[in-house]
Amino acid sequence: MSAPLRLLLVDDQPLLLQGFAMILSTEADLQVVGQVTDGRQAVAAVGELRPDVILMDVQMPVLDGIEATRQIVAEHPEVRVVILTTFDRDDYLFDALEAGASGFLLKNADADDLVDAIRAAAEGHALLAPEVTMRVIARMTPGAGGGTPGPSSPPDDDALPQLTSREREVLRMVSRGLSNAEIAAEAFVSEATVKTHVSNVLAKLGVRDRVQAVVAAYDSGLVRPGCEDDPPS
């Protein structure tokens, strides 16, 4: 049996920290190795505790979660950071992505979603809620202006030529926020095959996780706002 995933919890609300720790301690494959209450403590704790995944709050005293994520990812690129956030501040999502976060989780998510997000992040397959993904991408798409995208041109089927047609199809489905299991069902292949395709996409694009792969899909024109559900060619 492999060693449990080592988790560092970062939040300035002690009750939330205790609640997360209680939930996660019931999972045999997860181990909470530390709990800290600000970003500076988180940066210092990473070197000592060697976590695999960090659950990071955004608004904290001393050092906020965005800057803490930036410093941690720069010094420890193997560590995955999942940002704890809400929908009310799109700039947090955008800044966290720029800082190197591997995923986003709402604080009102249920226990199963919390556990799934941690496991997925550790594997480099961060779960992306479609609502979160689209709001972040809208900020990063030229002309979006952070608001609701207007009419868009069709996706570019020749984008990202280093990818096979099947890999482009899988990347489009990733951009819609689908999990590996959902992609497998839609593409009529096994989940193991999907994992292989996703791994190949990440390697060919030179990105560390699904969040950055989605950004690359939009930047290249493979996926465009308002065209996420277009069938692949």
C-alpha cells in the first residue's frame, strides 16, 4: 500500500481548520501533517512538513493565499495547491491560477468533493468545476474584459498540432470541466485510456495540470468562449 498523501491546511479560521482536519482524518489515504493560520506560516511549513497537497485559503493576515501559493510553487514545484474560495471574487481565481494553483474548491463543498479534489490534485488531474473554469478563462480570453463573452468564432481544429485528434477531443472535454470518468463515458473508452490521453496532453503542452491545459486550449483557439459544447471534428 502506498504512503498516504500528506496534507497541509491553511486558513485563518481555526474552526474551519478543525472541521477540515476531522473530515480528512477519516480517509485512510490522507494524512493531515500540519495546520497553519496564515500564508507566511504556510511557506515556512512546506520545507519542514513536505506536504503533497495544500488546501489554501485566500484572505489571511500577514501573507495572503495568492502570494503564499506563488512562493510555494516557485520553491517547491512538486507541491500541489488547491485554493479554497468563493464565487464572489473573480480576481482571486485569476490571480491564483497565475500564481500556480492546481485547482479551486468552494468552501461550501461537501466532504466527498473535498476528498476528491485533494486526490485529483495529487495526481495532477485537478477537478475543475465548470463554473469556476469558465469564469477564470473569461478573464484570460482576449476581448472578454472579465465580463460575459460575446459571440465567438468557431474553435480552430488545427490548433495545437502536436496533439492527436483524440487528444484534442479529450482536451476539449477537459475544458468543459468533465472528470476522467465522464470523459470515458462520453468518448466510449476506458478511464485508464482517458488518463493516458490526459497525461500525453500535459506532457506535449509542457503544463503541470489540467488547469494550465485548459488555459492553453483557450489561448490556442482550440476552445473558444461559448463553444465549449461544440462537437469535436
